[in-house]
Amino acid sequence: MTNSKPVKLIAFVIVGILMLVLPLVLQATGSNSWVRIVDVALLYVLLALGLNIVVGYAGLLDLGFIAFFAVGAYLYGLLASPHLTDTFAWLAATFPNGLHMNFWIVMVIAGILAGVTGLILGFPVLKLRGDYLAIVTLGFGEIVRIFMLNLDRPINLTNGPKGLSNVDAVSVFGHSMSQRLDVSIGGFSYTFQSVTLYYYLILFFVVVAICIAYRLQDSRIGRAWMAIREDEIAAKAMGLNTRNLKLAAFGMSATFGGVAGVLFASFMRGVYPESFILMESVMIVAMVVLGGLGHIPGVILGALVLAGLPELLRHVAHPLTAMTDGRLGPEILRQLLIALAMIVIMLLRPKGLWPAPEHGKSLATK
């Protein structure tokens, strides 16, 4: 049997180089729209990796994951925008230059707050499974969204349907990522656009998330989550504390969502309630299932496919809209094409595009 470690190392190096060069190639086309699409796709990868902890590892169907995403986004929107100082006079007097908290500090606070929110969700659903768990978590996600949507009176905290605007961009080494960066080395000069700078920032967090996900997968707690996924009764009979393990899964998964929310708010320079609708939760679950439950490369592939597929199908939707004289809008057709593509893929690949290898299948037979 050949040693696969050198092959994997070479593959990782090649993928790493391609990921570093990708935004530069896309930026060279003269349009930043494709770089922006890749940025959003990476955010979905981060969300899918977080949801994979609950759905893929622990086998708990969570349809309210978008709530933790909203917690992180709104926290950064409140602490890094002029909204609070414009609303509360005493706060404006305390911070005359505005409340512009550091991105990295808010990132830590958002991760902790989202994790605590995940624990709050986990406590009442410990004894639920399957469809019942999905319904309760779905309701939790909608409660958070509606709560944020209506928290503009009697005290205007979230600005309601209007959302929060003028959110601060990330500043790294004194340079704001909302501004382009000109780099000159010797006789070579290159301009990094704002979306390209954000690409590298989001990619950094994605790489960290992948490392954490792999460490969790190979750890004792990761094996315990998988035991609960396969047979909770047997896992409990073997002495595993299933209650604490489920809470840990919800808390860790929610932390990923909170971090992604902070990145999203900074990247979009605003936070709006329509970004946290139920369809977003369903889309993230679809990414995990479509890619391959519990398999990190598969989850990443599923997130990239479902995040990039709508943009690729845009070119197909417009001609079909013209053929129907505009009776079917582009957005409806794009959603229809995505649904058809998912049905075809799941019929052909019921375990996902890149499922986890089954134990014993790779062993050579004697």
C-alpha cells in the first residue's frame, strides 16, 4: 500500500497556491463582482463548517442556525456603527467620536455571545430528535429574526426593517479594508481592491475553522458526537454524557455562526433583517447534506457549489425569462433550476457529492 501522506501534502500545497492566486486572477478581469461572489461563498463555507458540527457530527437537525449568524452580525453592527450614539444622547456624550469598537474585540465577544445563545437553545431541546428538533430550532431562528425586526420601538435598538448601515470596515495594521491597497516592491506595483483584501481575511478564518473542525473530528469529543449520531441509546449505555455533549455541539456550532456574522456585517458594511430569513438556514443545511454529512471536504464543496450555482445559473435564467415574456422572473427561475440541480445530484449521489469514506472499504482484501 502506497503512502498517501506525501500525496495529500502536495495536494494541500497546490490548493493553497490556487486559493492565494484566485482573487488576483479574478481581479485582473477588470470586474470585482466575481471576487465578491467568491467572498460570499467563503462566508457560506464558514457557516457550513459550523453547522456540520451539529448536523454532521452529532446528527442533530438544526434549522435555526441562521439565528447565531444574526447574533454576530447585529452585535458588530451595533458596536461598530453610529446607530447607538445617534439614538442615545447619553451614549453620544460618553463617546463623542462615535462608538467604533475594535473588530477583533467584537469578534471574541460575538463568538462567546453566540456560543451562550447556542447553549440556551440546546437546553430545552435535549430530549428532542428528528422532525421535532427541526421544528423547534426552526421556530427559534424565526423568533430571533422577528425579534431583531421589531426591536425598533419603543426604543430603537436595531432600527427595525431599515437595518443598520455605515458599519465600520475591518482595519488591519492601520489600513481600512474599505480602501484599496497599493503595494510596490522594487519595480513591481499592484493594487489590491477592497473585495480582494476581504477575500484574504475571510480565507484566514476559513482555514482556522477547517483546522478546528479537523481537530474536533479526531478528538474524543468528536468521536463521542459521532457515537450519538449513530445510536444515542448505545452511546448513553457506554457511559457517555449525551446531555453535555449535545450542549457542547450546539455551543461550538453557534460560535462559528457568530464569527461568520461579524465578518458578514463588516464585509457588507451593513446589517439587514432580510439576510437572516428561514431560506438561508435551509440553504446552509442543504450545503452540508449535499456535500456529504460529517465530511469536511464534502461540506466545503457543497457550500461552494450552492453559493456559486445561483450566479452561474443567472446566465441561464435571463434567456428563459425572455422566452416566457417575463412571466417567470429571473429569481424564480434561478431557484427552480437550483432545486432541479439538487434533486438530480441527490438522486445520482444520495450520500453527497463527496461523502465520508466508509470504514473498512479502503482495506486491501487478502
